[in-house]
Amino acid sequence: MKRAFSHPLLLSTLLSLSLNPLAYAEPKVAQEQRESMEPIDLISTPAEPTIPVDDLRRFIEVFDELKRNYVDELSDATLIQNAIIGMLTNLDPHSKYYSAEQFQKIKNETSGKESSIGITLRAESRDDHDTKGAMVIKTIAPNSPAEKAGLQIGDRIVTIDQTPTDQLTVAQAEQRLQGKKGSHVQLEFFHNGELKERQIVRADIALPSLEKARRYGQFAYLSLSRFQEGSSEEIADALLALEIESKTANTPIQGMILDLRNNHGGLLSAAIDVADLFLTQGVITYTTGQATQHQKQYLATERELITEIPLIILINQQSASAAEIVAGALQDHQRALIVGENSYGKGSVQYAVPLNNGDAIRYTIARYYTPDGKSIQDEGISPDIFIPDLKVSPKTDRNGIDKRSHSHVDHFTQQKRYLLENDYPLYESILLLEGITRYPQLNSAKENRDI
């Protein structure tokens, strides 16, 4: 005997939506990895509608069964939302359902603006966003509430609103620091070994994507934490400032290191613009997808702003998405030498679609490839020179590093001594640039790969 459903209106509504493609309001689609909200016409060329009547009946049957007999009372909204979440999360790791609050956070991150106290964190043991442990302040935005409250880089955060930070990942801790403008967050932290407590008022913060810009002798070093609106301008401005500084010191810049370690990605458009700083022609990346509008090529322009100085890009296992686009493009065009570890392997593009209740869904619409056709998804970018993200102690290492330290470090600045022990990949990158500039015949990424 067929069951009489208690929600016939729901079934009839679902069927009517399937029958009539014009019942879908044309949504404004927020393309998370493009530079702005863009309207996408999802119904301009509709396929012949196919009506999965049996599947819809099966859905209503499960819905009705849970509504009647589940141990706790369930609202229609809860069941529908759970169904949508399941529909998305079973597609791939990057298709998700977002609450209105979560969606706003995404928009803030890609625009470089948020209401927070103006700090970024790292786990005390390493920079992993997924690692739990005591939280150390990694960066502080100038004139931010955190800076005004006396916090400094290197201070160790013990609790956030009475929650111990060793129970949180970096991403969870940073999320707790965010909130409505004017709201308070309570911190306990160690400053110079002394436990302190501060109540800090959140404010709108403009977060730069460029974390560090400095010189190591005749080499420029830039560290980019994310790809957001204006990232390419930040890089160009910082490099110009370093060039002016180097000319004043009579040590012109002879090479550059772009550090994309622990850069989880961001806007696709920002990645294109950054890669375009170093290229004058050719494909930067291309995407493929089911819909023709998602099959695109992104080409370099003739506006190359950074001259043909030797370039090294540092990556590690946490370099993902937009960071991999830049590394892959410059590697394939033999414009840069890639140093470090194999990257994360996120090679897909997502759209975020706002819903009528303020929530949003994000789903994968394309996969992208390097200019030579290599898929980034799951594979990542393989470095030209593999150097693990580790610390080296010249006093205890017996594998030749200590001998090298005597022959090299004695001629380095104290700054380079520190890098040898605390940032070995960066230390080796500086040595590579020294070799490249010392032997001009090696001044191409291709020749370096053949060493």
C-alpha cells in the first residue's frame, strides 16, 4: 500500500520547480575566487527539463518518516537544511553550506577587511592552520586595537574569552577573535614572561596580504599570506620601496624571493594579477568545467612590472589554491625556481551563491591547470628543489651542515645566522640566489632545474 504523505504541498512544490525552469529566480552569484560579486545567468540556455519524480518521492518519503518518528521533534527548516548540507558535502571537500555569518566572513577575508583586533596567529610548534597548541602572535596590523592594547609579535595567547588556546586550531582561534564591530574580546597572554589580561574592542581592520617585505643583502624578500584584492599592488609597491632603499645603500637588488608558504589561497583574480607581474605573454592558467562559461584561459599581458631578476618561490604543504596557480605558472614558463615542499593540491574553483535567507552555498564549478596542462587537484606543485620545512642546529648536525656553517655563516650577517637555524628553506634560497648571481650563465629557471 502506498503511503499518503503528510506533506503533499512540499511534493507538489518540488515537482512544479522541476517542471518550470523559470521558477528559479536568477541569483546573484558571488564568485569567491573572483574579485567581485557577479551576476551569472543560470537559465539563459536551459536544457530540456528532466523530472526525477521517483527520486523526489523518495526524498519526501524519508522527510515524512523522520518528521513523524525521529526521537526528537524536527522542524521542516532543519530537515531541509540538513538535506542541502548533505547534498553539497558529498560532492567534494570544497562544496559547502554557509550560514550568513560564515558567508560574511568569507567576503571579509577576500576583500581584506574584517572586524577583529588586528592580529594573525601561529601554533607555537609550527605555522599549520590545522595544528592545535599554544598560540603565538604572528603579525599585528598597524594602529589596530591589538597594537593599541600593547600586544606584540611573539606574545603567547593563553585564552580567548576564557577558552584555552591549546584546545583550538589556528583557524578556530582567529575566528574567535573576529566579531561585530564594537564588541569585546577577553585575552590572557604572556608578554616577556609575564601573564597579562586585556579586554579589547573589535574594530574594522584592513588586513594587508603582504606580511613581510625586506632585504637580505642584495636580495628582496616578500612574504604573501593570502591572495586578495590589491595583492599585486602591494607586491609592486613593496618592491619599489626596497629598490629605492637598496640604491640608497648602494646594493642594488639582484634577486627576489616570493614566500608563499602557509598561503592558503584566496581570489583567483588576485593570483592572475600577481603572476602577471612577472610575465609578458602566455597562459597563466586555464579552467575546465561542465558549463562552457567556466572553460576559460587567463593570459599574461605585456605589462610586466618586475624585470628579469632571478626569482625563487618558496612553497610548502600548506601552499594551496591561488598560491599553486602562481607557482605553477611561473614554473611552467621557467620564470621562477620553485623551492620547498610539495604543495597542498587544491585545483578547483568555487562559486558562492547567496540564498534568500542570507545563507549561501559554495560549489565547485571548474578545475584549473598549469600552462603545461598539469592538474593541481590532489597532485599539487612539485618543487624544482626539495627542501623540507625544518630547523637546523649547526652545533648538533653531523651531516655536513655544521661544516657549511663555518664556511658560509661566518661571512653572513647575524640575520643569516638566525635563518640557518630557524628558516632553513629561506637560508638555502638565499644561497641559491648568491650562486645564480655569481654565475650569470645559471640565470634561468630551466638551467637551474638541470643542475
